[in-house]
Amino acid sequence: MSHRFDEDEFRELAPVRLHESPPLVPRRSDDDLNPEARMIPQGEEPRAAAVLVPLVARPTGLHMLLTQRQPHLRQHAGQVAFPGGRVDDADPGPVAAALRETEEETGIPPGFVDPVGFLDTYLTSTNYRVVPVVGILRPGFTVVPHEHEVAEVFEVPLAFLMNPAHHERHSRDWQGRLRYYYAMPWQGRYIWGATAGMIRNLYSLMYERP
């Protein structure tokens, strides 16, 4: 099947190929490409988190909205990330947490987001159990990046991200061993790690041929 990567096609496929509710057990992790050089803590209860995987309909097709974190942050400084964070006690669930964090980080109110399904739950090397909520953004929103946390909000064509030729495997040394991870360089931006792993999961669920 040749894909258009537009909103109509995505909405048609999403109920069949995405999860209707978030899987309780993580099926993806930062260790997926590292059977030897694992770094996720064993036996520790992971902390609950959620991110929004936001898709925006443009004349050229769907685009994915991403954030570039500020370079001074203590964790994940300067990295490309989905809007999101911890699930607070006051949050009714991961969707509410993802929408709250999205508004805090990008200024986009929840009313502009239509959640359409979930990716596989993802376990990070920092021991967060992340629920990725896939949502389509309604036109008319205004982006106002959180000054302290977000350096920039930008978009990448979904057609680029869903092309497996762009799912590069990079590596770096960790405690004397090579660790591998997905990376998707795009126009001077380096999309890698958990963000790239979740994008790869979106491709696997929605578009990869059996």
C-alpha cells in the first residue's frame, strides 16, 4: 500500500493499528537495540509519565510537532523531545497528563488536541514508564514555548519520519561498551534516543508491512 500520510488516511488506520488503551507492560525501551549493554535499572518501580505525539495537518500532509529543550536544563538538555512529563497525582490519567504538559510546554490548549490512540508503552533509561498518546491537532492553535524549558517548537513532515531509510542506527560508548540507538537527523536537528524510538514504534504500528 502506498501511503499519503495525510489526516484522512491516518484517521482511517489509527483505530485498527494503534492501541485503544495504553498497554500496562512496556513493550519498547531504550534497551531495545542493546541486548548486551543494558542500562535500565532492574527491580525498581518505574515512574509514570506521558507524552503527546502531536500531528498537524498541512497542505503537504501530516507533520509531527516536536520541541527542542533548553540547553541549560539538568536532564536531557538541548534534546529533541515530545511535549510531556510525569503523571501527577492530580491527573486523571496519562491522556490528561500529556495534554497538561503539552499546554505548559507549547501553549497549545487541550481543546485543540484530538487523541486517536496509543503507542506501545516505553521504558526509558531514567526509569520512566512513558505512555505515548497520539493526537491530531485542530488548526488555529498558537505556539507559545515555555521560556525556561523549551528553546523551540518545530515540525517535521511525517513522510520523512515514516521512511525507514531515515531510521539510522547510531552508537556511543557507555561503560566500555557500545550502545546503539535510533537517530533521525533532519535539517540540522538531531532526533534520537527515546523520541526516535517512539517514532520508530509509530512507524512499526501504522505503516510497516508484515
